[in-house]
Amino acid sequence: ICTRSGNEDEFRDMVIRCNNVGVRVYVDAVINHMCGGGSGAGTSSTCGSYYNPGNRDFPAVPFSGWDFNDGKCKTGSGEIENYNDAYQVRDCRLVGLLDLALEKDYVRSKIAEYLNHLIDIGVAGFRIDASKHMWPGDIKAVLDRLHDLNKTWFP
Ligand SMILES: *[C@@H]1O[C@H](CO)[C@@H](O)[C@H](O)[C@H]1NC(C)=O
């Protein structure tokens, strides 16, 4: 957890202070994809961790080539070409973004780990980004693994 808006300690401090005065925090969670497949390797990520979209290497998670839908998408370009085709919308890339294979237990577990960390800190819920680009059963499999909200504020 770290962005241009602050680091994890600062986020935690904000969530605690907000909860203590009755202001709830909802995270806009991006769990469908990683970065664009065409961007170069380097450490210009939000937290400065190394990544290489070219070979699907995200060692900070870690995610590798096994964890993306490259083999599942059936379009020639690997992109969503027809929004009337639910398979393309859910299995192919959205504007070039590397599409995570949410059917994989490992990918589900890494995403649930991330969301549970936020729940334990004290967030009240999530807005799941790009949810129409994921299979409902895959989203459910992730949500079924989530902790109850933090009892300090949500008894
Ligand atoms: C809930 O939040 C409190 C206050 O920050 C923290 O001490 C506690 O460990 C959290 N609970 C869980 C289950 O993480």
C-alpha cells in the first residue's frame, strides 16, 4: 500500500482517525489486471518495486507468466475487440492492461490477501474496479475468502 498520496503507515493512520469520527473508508480496488503490456520494465511503479510487463514478471507480488489470461483470450490482438462477446470482455485485455487469471487459486489467494490486509486495517468495503471484465464466479471466489470487517469499528 503506497501511492503518490502516502505510504501504508499514513493510510492506516487516516483510516483509524476517520473511523474514530464515523467517516467510513471504501477502497477502489484494482484486481482485474496489472499494468499495460506495452510499457517498459523498471521501477517506476507506485511503490518503486521492479516489474517487467514484457515477460509478465512482477516479483513484488509475485506474479509471473502463469498468472495472466494471455492463453485464454481468443482474439487475434489479445484485446477486447467486441463488447457484445462476454468471453472477450472477461478473458481479453482491456486497453492493453495485462489481464490476471482470476480462475487460478494462486491469483485469487494473492488478491484476497491484499483485500484482507485492507479489511484488517479497518476499511468499510470496496468498489471493485473493472468488475464487468471478470467472471462473476471468480469475483465470488475472492469475496468468499474475505475476513469480517475489523471489530474495533464494525462489531
Ligand atoms: C483492528 O484494528 C485495530 C486498531 O487499529 C487493530 O489493533 C487490530 O489488530 C485490528 N484487527 C485485526 C483483526 O486486524
